[in-house]
Amino acid sequence: MKKNMLSKNMRISKSREIFFILKHAKKIYSPWIIFFYHRNIFVHPRIGLIVLKKYIYLSHDRNRIKRLIKESFRLNQFSLIKSDFLAYPKKNILKYNNHVLKKKLNILWQNYFYL
């Protein structure tokens, strides 16, 4: 049985990897988030988050959004294409509560990134 966890090697944390993805990635635009994605050479998808203080002022809101995006990725990781994903939330994301945001993220994963 596969472990349903988000390990350290499934995260994009190095700035050079983030800049590479931003430069070469395809983009999915939504009114509340932008997803950058680029095929990777690994056997699993990876996720990175760019949550700016400029747009989301309060730290508890930034942490909530990061937590929800990571959780959504973790639950869908075995069905996703093998790519590097960068999530860039916009200011509009703050008007959604957790339940609505989870639904919207699942719909986004299913429509664009499922195998």
C-alpha cells in the first residue's frame, strides 16, 4: 500500500528550481490562483508554493492557504501527471473559506493535471 504523505523530496524548495520552472513552465490561470507546471524527470510530482506577503498580509491567512494547497496536493498526488507544480495564489483567494477552497482545488487538479 502506498503511503499517502508529502515527503521532503516531493517539495520544491531551492530557488534555482523555482526560477527554472517559472521560466519554462506552462500556466493555468484562475481568478484566485495561477499554477505553473513543467514536466520533471522524477517518478513523482512535486509542489512548490509562492505566497507573497504583498497580496496576503496576515500570516495566519498565508499559512492557511499553504496548508490547504499542500493537503490537496497530498491527497491527489498518485493521480497527477509527473510534473513540478508551483502554486501562486492571488488576493482573491482570501474570500473563500476552507471548504470551498478544497473543492476548487480538487476540481482544478482533476480538470488539468490528472493522468
